[in-house]
Amino acid sequence: MPSDPPSKGTRTLVQILALAMELPVIPVAAVLIGGGLGYLLDKWLHTGPFLTLTFGVLGFAAGIRELVRRLKINHDDQ
């Protein structure tokens, strides 16, 4: 007889490991994407490092926001 499916609040080891592998990448990727976009705009508009720094900081903020959002979703599932 098959076992009962896990309830919504329980997480498997694979789900926990996937979350642990994913979380550190989120802020790093956001900063790289924001900074890269700012760098390309700086080169195109000849504005120096202003847009690179601005978009890098915005990317950092977006990465932290996404990190908190994902942790809150996973915390609510417990």
C-alpha cells in the first residue's frame, strides 16, 4: 500500500537542499544584473560609473527583497 503523501507543511530533504542552494545566488545575480545593466548604460550614455553604482545598489535591494520574500513564503508553508 503506498504511503500517504506528505502534508503541505512538511518539506522533503530535496526541497530544503534546493532552497539552500538557491538562496545565496539570488542577491549575487541581482547585483550582477543591475550592475551590468548600469555599466552598459554608462558606456552608451558616457556617464561614468554613476549608473553602474546606482543600478548595482538597486539590484542589491531587489535581491534582498526577493530573498526575504522567498524565505517568508517557505516559512509560511511550515
